[in-house]
Amino acid sequence: MLNIAVVGCGYWGPNLVRNFNSLSDCEVKLVCDLDAERLTHMKMLHPAIETTSDFDDIVKNNDIDAVAIATPVSFHFEMARKILLSGKHTFIEKPMANSSRECEELIKLAETQQLILMVGHTFIFSAPVRKIKEIVRDGELGELQYISARRLNLGLFQKDINVAWDLAPHDISIILYVLEQEPVSVNCQGKSHIARGVEDVTNMTLNFTNGTFATIQSSWLDPNKVRETVFVGTRKMLVYNDIEPVEKIKIYDKRVEAPPHYDSFGEFQYSYHYGGMYCPYIKLVEPLRVECQHFLECIKTGEKSESSGLEGLKVVQILEAASKSLKNGGGRITID
């Protein structure tokens, strides 16, 4: 039985507590937050859990095997560093840290301490995204031409990071997981409408060596909540709508074909193929529960996580490049 501690009981932390507590091979022993009202609320929901407002109570507690961090990103690095140095396995919500340098330091520290370091890229543990990867890998869509992701809503406005750092990590992690490759460059444009210097709308483009490109639109300033990703292939097209309660994936037998040979302009005709649509069956399980179970299994077996520190680093490198592009008006930034 593994003993877990959770740091941060705001928006996401309670979900971690609930899911870890639902698993038979672990128990949440301690939660930490600076807000006394949040701690009282957590105690009401889970009477057996101990609470503290002092982070060092977790660091110094030798009975704790692993810690999940669900705080603002500005606290991630220092908290994770202290937890790893204390010999505890570490789970960090996205984004992993404020910079790739910080990510690299945490990765090296986890390797030195022989501990599991995992980042909360929850969507790669969702059944629809895993199904999409299977469909793309099997070639059903043909050769991928482009990916278009939209993650829009009204709020929640953040003070320490812009909307790209807040929302785009979900879409970036999905794209990297499905394509199994990293982009070579990034373009990003955006604008601050509410808080000066904090972009609340951004449009990001990821460019890959095989010619595929992906666009990611992120917004805190949209009247409707949108969670949609479109995968366009040479044979078929796939729409992933995470807001749909059941039919989250729809595959359209649609494509455009150009004639391979023609002698005159009059002979040139695009061929538009309109076929049917179907929704593959997907058994839906809460992705966060799958992610928490995966973290425990990695601790027990010592195997590398599918959402390891390295995957967290890749996402932060893209976000860093996007930030540089924002500052120079959307110019292309190469990723080393």
C-alpha cells in the first residue's frame, strides 16, 4: 500500500485526491494548501485525511511514498525539487515547470534518486485519444496532412501564465502522443485583452519534418466551451469532440483528389469524395483514474511513465518557443 500526499486543493487537487483514494493499492494520507477553508472542505469530504498548510510537513514525512503537485506552475520546480531530494516519487500537473532548464534539472534529479517523475498530461490516458492513435497508426486516415485543435472557453483567467501555457499543453501532448514525433519549429500569435501582458487568445502552429503541421487555438475569451481536434488525412478525416458525452470520435469518409495527369486546363478537375460517417465504439473510463493508476504501477515496477519528465520537457520546449514567437510578432522559432 503506497501512501500519497497531494499539494494544492484548489481546482484540480481534489480530483487527484478522489481518484487516488478510489484505487485499492494506495491511500491519500496528507493534503496541503494555504487556504484553511479548502483544507476544511477536504477534511469534510475525506475525514481520514490529515491536512496541513506547511509544505515542509510533507517533505519531512518519511511515511509518504509519493507526492502529487497541483499548484500554480510557478511553484512546481521548487516543490518538486524538494520532494525528489526527500526520496519521494513525484507527480506534477501540467505544465511541468516554467522553463526547459528547470525540467531538465528535475529529470536529472529523479534519475539520480532513482525515482519516478511523471507529468499530468491526462488526455493521453483517455480512451478516445488512445483510439485516435490506433486509427492513425493503422493508416485508416491515410497520410496525415494537418491537425486543427481548438480549446476555447470563458475563463478561467490565470495571473502567472498566459492561455497558451494554460490550455495548449493538453493539445500539444495529444499531438505528440498521436504523431510520435516532435515539431521542428513553432509560430505563435496572440493578444492580451483583459490583463496587460497576459495573452488570453493565442494561435499556435507546429511544423513537422514530414510536412504535417498542426494549429492550436487557445482562448479564455470565448462565449462557448469548445474542445475539438480535427485530423485530416489523404483518405479520411477524423473529428474528436471531447464535449460529446458518447460519440467523441467521428470518422468521415471524405477526401479531395487531384487528377495525376492532364494536358489542358479544361481536363483538370478536382474529385470530391463524399462517403459515410461512423463512430467507433469506445469504452469510456475517467482518464485521471487511469493516469493515477499508471503512476502507481510505474512506482511498483520502476518502468518509465508514458508521461515522464521527458514528455513534460518536450511540451515546455514548445511553449518556450511559442513565447519567443509571440514576442517577435509570430515569427518562426526553431526548436533544438
